[in-house]
Amino acid sequence: MVTRAFVVPLTVVRSEIDELGHASNIAYLHWVQDVAKAHSESVGWDHAAYVKLGGVFVVTKHEIEYLAPAMNGDELQLITWIESWTAVTSERRTRIERAGKVLARCTTTWAFVSLEGKPRRIPAEVLAAFGA
């Protein structure tokens, strides 16, 4: 089940620019991680809530397709949603856009694990919070 898109605006800052003069690959990865975290927090699941529940999501795979560069000062939109769920994973999609132009697309697989790192079924209350 696809969840509703969550959007965060972002301005590219100088510290995210690499020696080639555009946002670095690491900046894109940070943005993907940050918008996923913000999405989870927006539905009531911050890190402390997951720890209290006894499990957390961890990344098992990122695939980023870079289509156009982001430059210092660019006003971006980070758009994310959960494309699908299994018993223990979710596939999250993220688009990074500038003025409606897609600069990058990312697919991330997240696995729900116990605090000891063992795979665990995603609790119903977490699924419900995301509208799954």
C-alpha cells in the first residue's frame, strides 16, 4: 500500500557543495535519510518512541538515480512516501525536486529490527500511523 507523500523544503547550503561545484552525493544521502526521519516523526514515531516499542528501522539498501545537479542556494523539495510493506520491511521512495524538475530519485529498503538487531514484524501501530 502506498502512503501519502510527505514534503520537506530544503535550501542547499555551501557546506553541501563538493569540489565539482554541486551538491555532493553524501548530501543527497543525508537528505533522503532526513526526510524519512521527518516523515516518521510527523506521524508520531520519533527515535524515542521506537526505542520504547523495542524496535527500530534500519536501512538495508539505497538506490539513488542522479538526474541533474543541485547547486548552492537552490530551493528544493524533498518528497517521500512508502511504496510498499512486507511483514518486516518497507520500501520508501524519495524524489528531490527543484521548481518541479526531478533532480534525483531514491528507493530505500528499511527493515524493522529489535534493539538487538534481529528482524522483527512491523507492529500494527506503526503501520497504522503511516496509513498502511
